[in-house]
Amino acid sequence: MPVPAFAGWPVAAPASEPAISRALPATGERIPAVGLGTWITFNVGDDPALRASRIEVMRAFFEMGGSVIDSSPMYGSSEAVIGDGLARLGTPETLFAATKVWTWRQGAGPDQMAESRRLWGCSASTPCRSTTSSAGKAISRRCWRTRRRDGCG
């Protein structure tokens, strides 16, 4: 398979050895230690040309065996751009969606998690394994129990 290029820069060939991975403490599931970060780079709004170039980054990432994509509601349009890319490319079964709960409003965590999943296009038929569910629910439960703002954002 030829190695794709992005904006004239060569992309590394697939590694001959397995990627370095780490186990998730809660489940023991192993995920790659390196993923695709989206802060700034994927915050391109509705610009079709910029979105298309980010989709090509995602395509190369998945072709090279990538699976972990990190984003956040505080990254502007990044989650919507990821969702657009996943809709166009298809959501790989290996996708691990890492996002954050970022709210100061008590009890808003579950709504924010649902919005992130909607933007990414995650559903029962297109699941995104995610750190958001367990971490966000734990934060929301802790906030609900303690009725405090500290540790709830």
C-alpha cells in the first residue's frame, strides 16, 4: 500500500511492531498510548476545504491503525468536525472516543456527554467506546451527592 501524504508531508509507514499501549484502569482494555488530538487543529468551523483536509488526516490516521481520538466541548467546532469525518469515512469499530465533561453547572454533565456523542455520531448502531460515560457519570454522581461545585467541572 502506498504511504499517503498530507499537504506534501510524507506520512509514516505502518509500524512493523505493535503500537505501545496502556491498560484502562477501570476495564483493563488496552488502547494505544498515542492518539489523535483535536484541540486547535480541528476547530475549523464550517469551512468545507478545512473540514475536508481534517477528514484526510482522520483517513490517514485510521489507515495507519489509529483508534484513539481526543476532543472536548471546549475545543470549539472540533467535535462537530470529527463527527463530520466519521460520517463520511465510516466509524471504525476500533474507535475509542476520549472527550471531557466541561461544565460548571451542576448536573449538566450527562447532557454534555449526550451532546458530544450526538456530534460524534455515536449511537447504538455506531458505538464509540469512550472515557466520557464512566468518568462523566462519576463526576455527575459526585456533584449530585455533595452539592458542591469543586470537582464538578
